[in-house]
Amino acid sequence: QVQLVESGGGLVQPGGSLRLSCAASGSIFIINAMAWYRQATGWQRELVATIASGGSTTYADSVKGRFTISRDNAKNTVYLQMSSLKPEDTAVYYCNVVARIRAYDSRAYNYWGLGTQVTVSS
């Protein structure tokens, strides 16, 4: 089993910055893609950013140029640096990991963290 623990959320003023972290632990053979999603109250969960095992990244149009996703493979950790935050960035942010848990099993499984609240307000 794989556990994901997010941290770094909180209350920040518009224009401010926050850095989210998500550490994966447990029976991990290799982590493929890592991603951040968010869900605002009354809205569906949406993809914010992804990072592949080789380091290539994708971003939602709404966060391009403001957010940066990165990963530390040695620590099985993914980060989301958020800058120039706007009230519309307010949401619960979820970490998502696609990982193989056995060397002899080529299947990869999807894992989710419990989420961390980010509130952007003056």
C-alpha cells in the first residue's frame, strides 16, 4: 500500500505564495507520474499540474506562469510552488501518484492524498 501526505496549505493574501509538498511512502517500487489536483467548493476536481518520471510537466491554463510543479525522486516527493495567488485558487489541493508497487508486476496504480486546504483571501 502507498500513503501520500500533503502539507503546506494555509491562508494567504492575494498575490502571495505557498509551497505544497506531498511525500509518498509505503510499498513503492517506482513512481511514474505525479500530479496535483484541486477541488473548490461546489466544483468538480480539476487537474492543476503533472510531472512525469522524466521531468516533463503540464499545467492547466489557469495556473500557467504562476505555478511550478517539481519532484524529488530520491524522496518520493512532489512539490507545487504557487505564486501570484488569486482568490479563485482557493480549493482543497490533492496529490496524485501513479506507482508500481512490485518489480514483477508491470501494472501501475493510482493513489490519492487526503488533501490540503489553500485559501486565498484578504
